[in-house]
Amino acid sequence: MTHTARRIGRSLALVLPVVLVLSGTLAVTMVPWADTSSSQILTASAEDVSVPAKPRAAHDVLREKLLNELQQGEEPGDVLTHLQQAVDKRPSLAEHCVGIAKALGRAAVTAYGPTKAQSYARPVCDTSYATGVASMG
């Protein structure tokens, strides 16, 4: 008799968890407040995963900031001073100074015209600002 009881116990041990899981799953999907429309189903997919933005390089942030200053009406001379101060404060920006100054020169031509833009030229990052002005004029 103990042998039969063991067999029944083992069978229940294998079957009972499966029955409980299935009945619980069915019970959850059958509740009256469960919305079965496809718009409410939340699924995970690779397309929905947000990828964190890569941090922008310091020189790109500085270039954008200085160009915005020019667009907001700040005089190119003041913006060039801000560029020089940023490079003095953070020497690693020096290798990007030429490119930023040229971009400022081109933006100044767009905002002020070539003659007035050239009047703001001074030796920040060599003559890169003036080179940017000349390339647009």
C-alpha cells in the first residue's frame, strides 16, 4: 500500500504545479476587468528599447553654445573672448579651437555681413576666425 501511495504522491507532485500554473494563468486572462484588445497588450521588443544618448564631446558643446550666443545677438568679439576663456580654462579644447573659430567666422558673416564680421577679427586660435569670415565673403 505504501508503494501505491508513493506513486500517487509522485504523480501529484509532477502534475499539480502544472495544473496550478495553467489554472492561474487562465483565471487572470478571464477576469472581467481584463481588457483583451491588442492596444492594451504590453510587449517587449528590440525596437521599443531606448538607447541612451552618447555623451557629446566638450568641443561640440562649446561650439554649439558659442554659435547660439552669436545667433542670440551677442557681438562676435565677446563670443571670441568666451572661446579664448574656454580654451584657457580647459587646454584640451585647444586642438578644436581652429575649427570653432572658423565656424564662428562663418556664422558672423551670415549675421553681420562680411565687412562688419571682419571688423571683429582678432588673433584667437591664430587667424581662424578671419579665415572663416574670408571663406564666406
